[in-house]
Amino acid sequence: MPDFDILSDAFFDNPYPTFADMRRDAPCYFDTRLEAHILTRYRDVERALGGDEFSAERVDQWGKGAPDSVQDELAFFARELKRWIPFNDPPIHTRLRTRLGASFGPHNLPRIEQLARSAVAEGLDQLDPAGEIDLIRDFAFPVPSRILAALMGIPAADIGLFKQWTVEIFTLIGAGVATEEAVRTGHHGIVAMRDYCRALIDERRARPQDDVVSTLIATGTPDDPVTDDDVAGMVMTMIAAGHETTTYLIGNAVHAVMGDDQSRAAVLGTGLGVEAVEEFARYDGAVFSIIRRARADLTINGELVPQGAPVFCMLHSANRDPRVNRDPDRLDLARAKVTHVGFGSGIHKCIGSLMARTVVREAVQRLFERFPAAQPAAEPTWIRNLGLRGMATFPVRLRGT
């Protein structure tokens, strides 16, 4: 079997040539460092994400390679992460997702749209049109952060803390191999975020407000009480997964449009339709891979995946599989049929996808309307993370060259 280095800097800078080779030569590739199979074809990824053959319970995967010196921190990290919705199967997953989903469903779309318009307008007004900005720091992060802060009832000044803690948590989740530094960093982030959420829950129990946290607390019944651990897990899920992925999707979308004159002309001409955001999620989405575990011995493309074994579902490879999308390496904002798993699939499909679609569409459209000549000022810096796909920095000149 060919050897693929999916932990190298070169891979994270541009994973797509490697994915094309893997889809062709080793679509169910066993990586000895990750001790896991890597799925790169669309149908295999969709099968693993959407069916009953695989489990979402996989928090112990992030401890691979960790030294004995950090086993206590690792155990704490895994225990807290197990309270998050994406890392549970039914019935726990169903119970928690139903509660949180009520706050992010279609009936809340008018409020989300209003918050998106307000946050994007405020974000654009704060940019220096004559200078050079970091699009991630100065726009793509503040916009979804303001929206989530408003929905959750978190002071806007505190959202930067969640950014720091989320980055620390995903340092371990996306490390591939758990070094001592990665474990200690992830442990610090999850402890700090949990403690903040617990204090917020205590405050809302005493003084409820019109926000998601207060609503979640109120969903408890005598027959099905909601615990502080339940609420903390749901809040942490939404904040950590919600603002980070939306930040990266905004950044990736802007980067893609700036690199394609036809797409820029479409944005400035007819504007972004709803299908455009689906194309952004397909072409260069924010979630890089999702891990699942085989419930029984399975054979995938001729390779045995034993019961309990982890598989990495590489969303970015699946979305560019030419078997399901014609000319997949081309950004086409008018693509008639966009087939993708950029927001996941099955019962675990992203609970905040409605919000993400709304915010990304508003952010990208208004940014180019305000600054139609905006251009990259330098090459972006891509994060080194198997879980997320995005840029750490993206220098941009708003008035172009």
C-alpha cells in the first residue's frame, strides 16, 4: 500500500492532491501513527457518517500516543468531552440534541437573520478600509462570536476567552498523535470553559433571561430532569463547535472567491444564492474530518475494519470525489446539484448549520459589496489540525493592490 503523510505541513497547506491519490490508490488507508483507517471516497464517508454500522462515541481516540505523565489530564478531558452532543449515540444523543435543536431550528431563523445582519454590518464598519487586515482576526471571528454571544446571553467581552479555550481544546482533538503539550493545552481549555459555563448556569438558574442557556435549564421535567452537566455540555458544544467552524467557513469562502474572478463577478453581480453556501461547504468547508467507530467487523473497499476500530471520515476528500461532483476542484457558485457532507450527515448533521448558512452568506456577500477590490496581501497560514480546516491568519488589503 502507498505511504501517505497526512500529518505534514505540506499536506495541511494543500491536502487535495494527496486526497486524489488516496481516493484512487488507497480509499480505505490504514495509518499506523493514527492507528485508524482513513476513508476518502464520498460513498464510504457517507456510509460511515449516516448509517448504523458506526458509533460516534470516540473520545478515547484523542489519547493516542499520550505519555504516562498526562494520563490524569487526558482522562478528565475525555470525561468532559463525553458530555458534548457529537460524541454520543442515541438515546443520550437524541435527548440532548432535541433540547438544543429547539433553540436553533427554522422557527428562530428571523432572529438569526437579524443578528447576522447586525453583526456583519458592525464588523464591516470596524474595518480600516485603507489598511491591511487579518480577515480571520478582524472579521471572520468577531461576526459569529457576536451572534452566539447574543443567543447564549454571554457578555460580548468574554467571547474572546471562548476563542482561546476552543483553540486549546481543538489542539488536542485535531493533533492526530497526543503529545504531552497537546494534552496539557486541551486540558486547560476544557477546564476553563467548563468552569465558566457552570458559573453562567448558576447565574441563569437564579436570574433567568431571554437566552438559550435559560431556555435549556427550563427544559427539565420531573420525569426527565436536565442537569448542570447536561446544560454545560450543550452550551460548550454550541459555542466551541459553532463559532469556530463558522469563522473558518467565512474565511475559506472569502479566500476561495478572491482566488476566482468568475466567482467574484457572480457575487458582485447576481449575488449569493442559497446554493452558493452549499458550494462553499463542499469546496473548502470548515470541518476537515470526523471520526467514527465500527460497531462490528466491516469490509470497506477490500480492507477489514475490525469491530471497535476508528475510521477518519475525510470530508474534504469526499466532497471533491469526482464520482459524485463533476469538475470537483473548481468553485462553481451556480453548481446545479451540490453533493456534500460539509455539515456532516445522518442524525449527527451539524445542529448549527442553519445559523452557519445564514451568517456565511451574509458575511461574504456584504464584505465584497463593501470592498469589491479586496485582495490577499500575503499567503494565508493554514491551521495544522485533522478536525478543522481553516486559516490561522489571512492578510487582506481591502482596496486591492
